[in-house]
Amino acid sequence: MPSLHAFANPARFLKIARPLTPVLLLLGAALVAIGCWAGLTRTPADYLQGETVRILYIHVPAAWLGMGGWSGIAISSLVFLVWRHPLADVAARAIAVPGATFAALCLVTGAIWGRPTWGTWWQWDGRLTSMLLLFFVYLGYLALAQADRERGGDGRIPALYGLAGTVLLPIIRYSVVWWNTLHQGASIGLTRSSIDGAILWPLPFTILGFTLLFGAIVLMRMRTILARAKAEARLRRKARPAVVA
């Protein structure tokens, strides 16, 4: 069985990523379409929230991937710092944009959901504020990674930042437990849920579908970063003056 070090080879990674990307993309899009269709047409309205409850089919996957994306950055950063695998650094940079996008989508859908439910678009409570901070941390990582690349850095500073940002994840997760907040408590667990099954059942389709789409986007971005690096290396070689014998 090949070790994890074997998959750090860019050529081997690309051989796997090229056929895997469209599979993840198509399967993810199909699952999202099924989940959204079922959530909009095959589930009842909530007895308290009415039709607005249907936004959970987008909001919950967005929250999951906003936090999961940063977990991916942290793991990739740790692998890069410990084993110095260049692909780990590439993976962290590739995750940042879709992770930030889903964090922003979580905030936007949360505000839309909160307006009719709480009577306000925004409230500075623990869950909302910590998620907003995570979005800003994503933006900070993107700026830092770009600056590190432009100055020819070795990637260690963005990787350390990626690890430091994980402090927000438990705060987001347990904010509804630690502080009195407008945001509802944990509704979905591994073994139980406070949401009625008649409303809940399309949610796994959208969670899995958006997760597969996230994976496809990350693979596409990794392939783009590797192709750009290869092109830049080729241009640098051509720019070198010829050695006269």
C-alpha cells in the first residue's frame, strides 16, 4: 500500500485529481438539486417558522463547510510544517477561497433567516459574531498567502496563521452553550435531532452535495495553482541568460 508521502508527488496527484474532479462536480450538483427540490416541494412548513425554515437546506451546509474549510486549512498547514510537503501548502491555499465563500453564505443566509424569526437582520451574539470573525480570518489568510507568494516566502507564515485560526472553531461550535444567545442551540447531533424528521430528511442530500462540490472546487484550484507554478518556472528558465562556453 502506498504511503501518504507518495500522494505528495504532484504528478501522481494530478493523475488522480483530473478524473475525480468532474465526478465530484456532477455528483455534488445532482445531490444539491435533489435536496433543494425535496426541501422546497416535499417537506411541510414549520409550525412556528413557517416557510422560512426551508433556508436550513442551504444555511446548515454553508456553516458546516465554512468551519470544515478552516479545519482543512489547519490540517494542511500542520502537514506542511511537519513534513514540508509542497502539496499541503497548495491544498491550504486552494481551500481558502471556497471556505471563505461558504462562511459568507452562512452569514447571509443566517441574516435572511433571522429577520422574520428574530425580528432583526443581525445580532451581536456569540454564534453570529464568532462566525463573522472566522470570515475575516479567511480574508486575512488570503491576503497573507498572496503576500507570502509575491515576496517569494517559504509558506511557513501562512501555515502558522492557519493553525492559529483554529481557536475560533470550538468557540463557534460551543457559543450557543457558553453564552445566552438569540441563536438556537445545537439542533442536529450524531444520534438525535430536535428537528422533525419530516423537515430534516432532505438535509443530508444538500450537506453531502455541497461537500462534494467543495471538494471539486478545491481540486480545480489545486490543479490551477500547480499549473501556474509550472508555467512560472518555465518562464524563469527561459529568462535566464544563455551560458557561453
